[in-house]
Amino acid sequence: MKYILLFFTTFVFAQQTQFVDFKSVSGQLKLNPNEKSVSGSVEFQFEVLKSLDTIKIDAKNMEFSKVEINQKEVFFINTGKQLQIAGHFQEGENQLTFQYTVKPKQALYFVNVENAEVQIWTQGQGRYTSNWFPSFDDVNEKLIFNIGITYDKNYEVVSNGILKKKIEENNQFHWQYQMEKPMSSYLLMLAIGKFDKKEFKSKSKIPLEYYLEPKDTDRFEPTYRYSKRIFDFLEKEIGVKYPWKINRQIPVRDFLYAGMENTTTTLFATRYIVDSIGFKDRNYTNVDAHELAHHWFGDLITAESSTHHWLQEGFATYYALLAEKEIYGDDYFYSKLYDTAQQLKFASRTDSIPVLNAKASSLTFYEKGAWALFVLHESIGDKAFKKAIKSYLMKYAYQTVNTQDFFNEIKKVSDFDLDKFQKTWLETTAFDTQTANALLSKNKAIQERLEIDKLKKIPLAEKEGNFLKVLKSDTYEAVKVSVINQIENEKFEAKKALLTTALQTNNIKVRQAVAENLSKIPEDFRTEYETLLEEKSYQTREIALYFLWKDFPELRTSYLDKTKSWIGFNDYNLRTLWLSLALSTVNYSNDPEVLISELIAFSSTKYEATTRQNALEKLIAFKIINDQVLRNLVNATTHHMWQFSKFGRETIRLLLKNSEMRTSFERILPNLTPDEQFQLNRLLKE
């Protein structure tokens, strides 16, 4: 085969989509959780548009066999990154078939669950699907995917599209999914786990399937509280019927991001599974709406390159805000825009990359992109904006687009100065505060916030009366929170009346701002502050318990007794805090080893990364460290979630500055797994 490799390396490849149009692909897959591998047979249907010598399919670290075109064996090269097939390909229709196996290094994850169960899920955003399924990293190559999966009959298996059939085979089920329209490869998905689901129908009769693990079924209502309403709203607001045959939403463990808009099936992080108390602090509403909006802006029409990424993220962010406006009202909508405007103004001081640049930050693509759309929407009017959006989606359905394509549709409905708009909002990094404030000031609550902002340098005595009036009024909660935030650095006696009044509002967000306002709680404010322990907010309770425990040592036992049954979010934030405080309270527990074991268990692989990090942070902060804690910390460095693995590395680096800790790490090294040894050795040698 060496001579063939030499033949291949002489090619100068043109962009393949100009020469070959891949129409569809069918994959029949098996997954082995013990080996963490995927194997299967694949069939591509493609048309050669112009004669060429090589066909390429992106495929990372895969093994191939039985590679045939039109049922004839062909020569191929496996570069480790691509399957490359040599031949004299003439214009016309063709069929490519092959078998493959792979142990994906990323994009498909096997996550252990208790009782030897597993969850398997994918995350293909960017150019990653080719790590587990032979496909195309170029978003411009869209094709129809039909995926079949054979797996243990006790599990639910989901892929893109409609479930066409489900057949039992030797204690397994074969699940066959089918798409009818083309999509980019990064939107291909797979999710396997033990789930319950509830089924609904949208107003337009689209099937809606919402999944949860059986242990979380009592959290179904708060988790999916607004999901159907969001779906119905977006169909009406966008003005184009949902472009796919079904919509599913599935929470998966240790997901890399908040959510992902895989065509027909959104995967999202389990931190958004909440009860009614947790809903106040964190809920799925925004992520739900954002990922659903992507099913039009991203899935139906896809930005042709990263330069135009705002056409996906800016649009999804803006339409999610519109959905939240429908649910929570105008004050919420304008307050969110106000907050992001402040972020963008601050970031513009150092951020030199504008929206129309492939290297722009997430803040720029998402929030400034959304602001640009808000400005455009307000400038040309609702009727013209909606007409242009509808035309844009219909004209470019199942295709790729750029910013000029969008602007061409705006030009048909308005003579708005798009050149100036593009320079101001898409090509410069400065934030147009004057225009933003003019639009925001249409909302009374924002008018009040802007007035409060003007008082920042005024002595508290001169504005206290005004602030008290605001706190006692029925104005929107964000205005009151801005008052509390502005007095953070004032002496307690000067702001006591304001804090007391704020607590009396009985507004969760305002009272939470009070909880965060004091670095030390004075004795004459203790009783009022203790009411925060009763708050229907896990976040507020966590803040209040810690500060009360810290500031009143003589009352630690009573606080711990009062809160010993707390659990908190599904990352056990309150339970892990309670355990660390109980262990740090002299003579509180008769059997501290039981508490230590429980807290250390939370840092182990039995739990999700957010729970593990919560526990590890507290174990280390309160100096509850033994060999098992260190092993769990080293294991964190091997985790697929980059945020958690980064936490593990950075924490170990800090601990290694202590010579005794270095000795402890060196002692546990021989008992670690090869991956753990590799990571720890790197850190020891730094």
C-alpha cells in the first residue's frame, strides 16, 4: 500500500462540496460500554458533480474494513483523521459502504451511573462528530442521517429523527431512527440511558417528548414547567413552522455545556433538573428556549463559517429572551438586556475582536449578537422584522448562510441603513451605549435603574430616603437589587435601615442580595439575618448558613441542628456544606468518621462532576484531607469535563507547594490508574 500513500500525498485537494454531494447516510451501530467502543456498518449515497480522483470522509482514529463503492472493493487510505478513497470518479450517483470500529477520544462519552448502569451521550458541536461516526467536519456538507442502534433492552436509545421501528434481538433492542431532511454532521446525536418520558403535542401537533431519570420524576413539573409554552411561542413568534417531525429534550449526566441543539433532540445538563425551590435560583427556561430556537437558527439554516456564528448564537440568544419576555414579562426582558449591556461595555475596554470574526468571544457572539438583533428589530419595526425573518428561513431552508444573505432579506422590507448598522454592531468592539440606553429607557424599571446608577458617587445620607422609597415600592425586583448592590461597601450602621427594609420585601432575589451584602453579620442584625435560613432558595440558604456559622461560633450547634436535613440542588450543595461545617465544629459529632466518609463519598466517581467539585472544594478548604481525597482529586484531572479536570489540576498545583502534600501525592502514585499516574506525574514534574 505504500505506493498508494505516495499517490495520495501528491493531491492538492479542492473543497470537496464543489465536486461531491453526499445525499444521505445510514449507520447501523453497536456500542460496547465495557470497551468504550463503537462499531458498525455505514452506507453513503452520493453524487459526483465534477470528476475527481479522491473522496474524503472525516474519521478520527477509526479502523475500516470492507470498503466498497457500488459493491466493488476500492483502495483506501486511513490517515487517522480521514478515510480517503482513490479512484477515477465520474459524474453520477454512487453508493459507498464500509464497516468501522472506534474508541472515541471525545464527542461520545460513557458515563458510569450507580449500580453498574451507564449513560452514553454525544456532543458534536464544532468539528467533533467524526470522532465517533464517519461524517463531515465541514458544516456546508448537509445530508440526511438514518441511524440504527442495537443495545441492551433495559435502556432507552435516542437518535435524530422519528423512531421508525424497535425490534427485540437476543435480549437487546434494535432502534431505527430516520431523518427526512438534511443537516450538518455536528448535529448528529446519540443518547442511551435509563429514562422515563412524558409525551405531549404542540399546538401545531408536533410530538414533544420530555425525558428524566426515574429518580427525578417528582421534579418533572418544575424542570419542564414552560417547555411546551416555549415551543408554541417560538413557532408563532418566528412565523415558520417547526421544521422537524419531533422534538425531544433529554438531561444527561456530566454534560459539557448547558445544552446542545442536536436536530430534533436537545441534550442538556442535569443541573437544570430542579424542584420548586431550586427553580427560583436556576431553571431550564432560558436554556430550553435557546436550544429550541437553534432548531431554526443553526439546524434549519446553518452559518457557512465561524465568521458568521452570530447568525446562530445571536439569534438563539435573542429569541430565548423573547420567550422569557412572554413568560416573565417586560421588566425581566429589559433587565436582562440591561445586564448584558453592562457586561458588553466593560468587556469592550479590553476585547478587540468584533462580532463578525471567527475568533470572537462567546459574550460577543451570543450577547452582542442578540443586542444587534434587538436594535434591528426596534429600528425597522415588528412587522418588517418578522417578514424578513420568515423570508430568510424559507429561502435558505436546509442550506448554509452568511450575514449578507440575512441583510438581503432585511433590504426587501426596509431602507434601514445596514452599512452603518454593520459597522456599529458587527464590525467594531465598542458598545453603542447611547443607542442602548435610548431603547432600554422605554421601560420604566430601567429608567429607575439608570437613575440609581447616577447616584453611585453621592453620599449615602443624601440618597438614603430615595433608596428607602424604592425598596418600599412595587417596582421590579432588579431595581431593588441594584440599590442593595450599590451600598455594599457602606458601613453597617449607615445601611442598616435599608437592609432591614430589603428583608421585609419578602422578595427572594432582594433578600438574596442582602445575604451577599455583608462580609460580617453584626449581632444586632443577627435575628433578621437568620430568617434567610427559611428562604425558599437553596442558594440563599447556602450563603446564610455559612456566614451565620462563621460569625457566631457560640451558635454553631443550633444552626447545624436546624439544617442537618438539608440537601439542596441535585449537586448536594447544602449537604456538602453542612458536612464540612459539622466536621469543623468542635465536639459537634460523636462519630466524625461517619461524616468524613459521607463527604469523601460525594467527591468520588459515584457522583457527577459538579457534586464532586463541591465536595472537594469543601474538603480542601476545611483541611479534611486524606489519601482517598487526594486520589479523588487526581481522578478529577482525567475527567472528560474540561472545567472539572482544570479544577483538579489547579488544586493539585496549589497543594504541591506544601512539601507534606507533595510527599502524600508521591506516596499514592503507585496505586493510581495509568491515566491518573500520567496526569499526576506531569504535575509533579512542573
